[in-house]
Amino acid sequence: MIIYHNKIKPDKIPTGIKIEICSNIPVGRGLGSSATCIVAGVVAANILSESNLDKKEILKIATEIEGHPDNIAPALFGNMIISIYEDNEVYFDIVDIPDELSFCAIIPDFELSTSLARSVLPKEIPHKDGVYNIGRVSLLISSLMNKNFELIKIACQDKLHQIYRFPLIENYNDIVSKLYDLESLCVFLSGAGPTIMSIIKDDDYAFVDSMKSFLLELNNNYEIKKLKCDKHGTKINKV
């Protein structure tokens, strides 16, 4: 494989640089912290070297470093991104997330290693499980685009990874049951976990306080963050 970033020969190689990283993305929680660091590094290198790469070129470089575009693409472009990586090329499209929706992340104080989360997955899946997931991901895209929010719960059902990873997360079933009691539109693992993500109506103002009270009753400590989808992706602030 020809590594794309090795073909870039910038005229300017900056030296004597001090880098300070300020991130509010917890590490090891399935929230894409590694991808954001990679994107930040490639974008910074592009600016400092005056290479003048566009976002699609940065996407390709960052994907080669990460190994897949799943988290790289949304970090760069914002919104919901559908992406695949084939023959060293990234193909992607953007789905605009409706403003009426918010995302609530239930973030535990314990990590779940990627290697452990991957080790519990089966080497092969039944054909019917593949068909099951293809149908639901298609329904998820259409329900978001058409704002048919009542379909999101069905669309987020999964048979490929979540059922194998649930046992790794203490109190998972209790948390999910409570989220649905509070009228979450859907619940799913963020990445490989252990963060549990819930989609709610943006005007559901009582949800966070009610969930906070419930989480205090559990053995582990949890942080809950109500988030809006970033529609713009990576921004550059020069001072």
C-alpha cells in the first residue's frame, strides 16, 4: 500500500513548536478521542507546513493513520457520516441530524479496552443477523432524514456487537430500562462502549435531572452529558 501522507513534501518544516492539548472527550470510553487527536494533528501539520490540503485530502491521511474513517469523517465534517474505506479511498456521504434531537451520553468512571471489547465478538455471524442489521441501518437513515422519530428505537436494534458487549458493562440493563422509562427515543453503545448513548427530544428538559438521580443509586460513578450534533466539524482558530 502506498501511504498517501508520505507523498506530501511540504516546503516548510516548522521547528521549535510546543503543543498543548485541551480535550473534554474522555479517553477509553468509546467516544472517539483517538480520532479527534489524529484529526487535530493532521490539520495542525497542514497549517504549519503550509501544505494547503483540503478536507478530503486530510480525511484520507487521517484515515490511513486511524485505519478506518468511522470517527475521522464526522470529526472533520460534522453531522452523521456514512463512510467506507476501499482500495485506499474513503467514500462518504453526510446525513443532516435534525435540530429537534439531542444526544445524552452516560459516561462511566471505568474504561473498556478496545482489545477486550473486540475479543468478545464472534469470528463469523449468521446470515440472518447480517440481514437484520442491514435493514435497521437503512431504516435509521431514512427515519432521521424524514424525521420519523418513532422509528429510531427499532432502527437502533442490533445483533452484530452490542449483545456481546452488554455483559462487559456493569448495570447496563438497569440503565437502559431507566432510559426508556424516561422516554428515550433510542439507546445504543457509543462505539465499543462503555459509554451508553441515548437520543431524546431536545425539549425534554426533565430528562437529565431524572437520569442523574437514578445514576447516583448505582455502584459506579457516571457523568451525563446532554449534547447537540456538531453540524460543522473541524474548525481552525488562529490567534
